[in-house]
Amino acid sequence: MKKTFLTAFAALLMAIPAVQAQKVNKSGLLSKIEKSDADIADAKKNAKASTWINRGKALYEAAVEPTKSLFVNMDAAMLKLAVGEPSATKQVTLLNVPYEAWEYPYFIAYIKDGKVVTWTQTDWVLKEAPAMAIEAYNKAYEIDPKSAAKAKDGLQQISDFCSQVGNTGIDTAQKIRNTTDKEVNVLLSEANKNAEILIAEGEAEYMRILSEAYSDESKQDFYSFVRSLDALKASMTGDNKTVILSPDSPIAQIFYGR
């Protein structure tokens, strides 16, 4: 029994060096999708729900392959066994929390206290694969409603994957914060632009009114008088309420009844 255990343990140790880097059979996955492309280009196969179900499966496999071994709270040691040694590691701070970032060809895993807290996918076998898989399953149901159960299962898998990608804690929070900051900046920029436009329009209207007033002799005296009153009001600030007027000023002449 002991010998069997040691043999198995030795086999495991021998297997570890073979997993020194993340391996994704990208060419094999893309070959399946290319075959599916050829199938849907065939009018006879295109009309079968099974063709589209198989297409959905091929696209789903391409979508999940790079991160299929990951899960939250995964032991960091298990991550190395699953996908190999990271190409690089570094200390990072996300949302004021320090993490160790392990970089792989298709994702960055964020490690804290020896556990995978979250990850960010950085590369894809085919980035459009999830959306294309949804279209494939919908097409299968459209062709044959009897395929509803298989289409539903496929759509559920895609939904679970997209939920996982979009809700791995830190990444989602960061995206929300970035989006919010961007929206606030856009709103402030728009508000400032509108305010500047309104101010400019107001000044232009003010100058237009003055121009019209001073071009009309019947209004010149009145507007000169109003502006004199404004100047007088502006000068009467603080405790100094004494104003010395020339007898010839328009305001003084009011008091003299002229």
C-alpha cells in the first residue's frame, strides 16, 4: 500500500514540471468553430437545430477554456497544478487592498492569503464566442422548438460564464467606479459647456440691447441715466453713504427738479 502511494506521489511530482505554462489548445478550438462555419454555410445542415446546438457548444468551449480551471477561493498551489507557473508575479493594490498578481497568457489571478480572490481575463480564444453561442442556441430553438431543453441548458451555461466573468468582485467594482467617474466627468463637462454657452449668449444679448439703445437717440438719455444710477448704487457700500454730485449731473438735476 505504501509502495503504491509513493509511486502515485512520484508520478504526480513528475507530472508537475510538464505544466510549467498555461496551455490552451486555441487552434483545436478554432478548428471546431471553422467546421461549424462550414456546416451553417450548407443549406441542408443550416436547417437543422442540431447544427446550431453543436455550434453553440463549440463556441461555449472556446469561451470558457482559458479560465475553466479557476474558481474563487481556489488554493494558489492548486492554481499552479492546474495551469502551471505564472509568467510573472507582482504586488498590486486594487480598491485599497493589496494583492499578489499572477500573470498568465490568458488571465491575471489576484491572490490574497494563499487563495484566488478574483481574476481578470486578458485574452480570448475568440472574444465574440459568448455572443455567437447565444445566437446559435436561439437559432436552434427558432428552427425546432423541440430543442428547447438543449438550447436552455446551453444558454444557462453561457449565462453562468458571463456572470462569473462580470462578477469576480474586484474587477466589477473597479469597472463600476470607472464607469461612474466617467459618467460624472461627462456630465460636468457638458454642464460647463452649456453654462459657458448661456453666459456667452447672455453677454451677446446684453451688448445687442446696449447697441440698440445707444443707436436710438430717444433712448440714449434714459439709458445713460440708468447706468448712472447703477454706478451710484455700486459706490454706496459699507458705512460710507455720502455721495458728492456735480450740479450738472443727471442725478443731481432730479433733486433740483430740472
